[in-house]
Amino acid sequence: MKFNSTIAFGVLAVAGFTAFAISVQEAQAGHACAIIAKVDRNKDGKIGRGEAIRAGLMAFKKINDDDRTLQPHEAATRHIGPKTFDKYNRIKRKGLDRVEWSRLVRDRFRAANGDGDRTLECDELKTRRGHRLLAVIWH
């Protein structure tokens, strides 16, 4: 009898873990869709490039320490590695300025736009490239 209850508990634990994993994925998917609602200024249910850049500049303002440029440690909070930082840091002064940051957002928007329709829907934000864009526009 003790053996059967152990098996039953194990089955319930696996089922619970599976349900938890599914709920985490659903929450991440819901988060991507919630960002559309937050960023979408014209309320068409999609993010256009201008809306993404505007949101990216708001994120820039939030993570910046009031010196008008982002240093590598500030950009690292948005999962931007040293190679990407150097690629977009064209002026090579103190760090990424607003123009360079906007260029990064624009390029990530273009990469996330899999169907090439110049707008991003919720399903495109659920991809790896969509997550990379969300890292730089989420505020």
C-alpha cells in the first residue's frame, strides 16, 4: 500500500509540474500581448516601427542614469552584450546615445517582423527575436 501511494504522489507531482510549466509559458505569452496594449498608441492591436522606437526611447529614459548615454552596465540590464553594445556604439564616446539606441530598436524590430508587414502582432513577439525586441522596449 505504501508503494502505491508513493507512485500516486509522484504522478500528481509530475502533473503539477507540467501544469506549472504550461502556466509559465502562458504568462510569458500574455506578457508579450500586454506589452502590445501598453505600446500601441493607435489601438490597432499591433506595434508599428514608430511605436516601438517611441517605447524604446521611454525605456532608454528609464534605465539611463541622467547622463544622456547608456554605459555597458546599464545596457546589460536589457540583455545587450559587449559585441552588440560595440556594434551600435558608433560614436565611441561615453556610451550609447538616443540615436544609437533607436537604431538598435529599429534593427530588432525589423528582425522580429517575420512576415514583413511592418507591424508586429502578438505571435511575432513570442519568438526569440520578439523577446530580444521586448528587452529594449519594455519599460
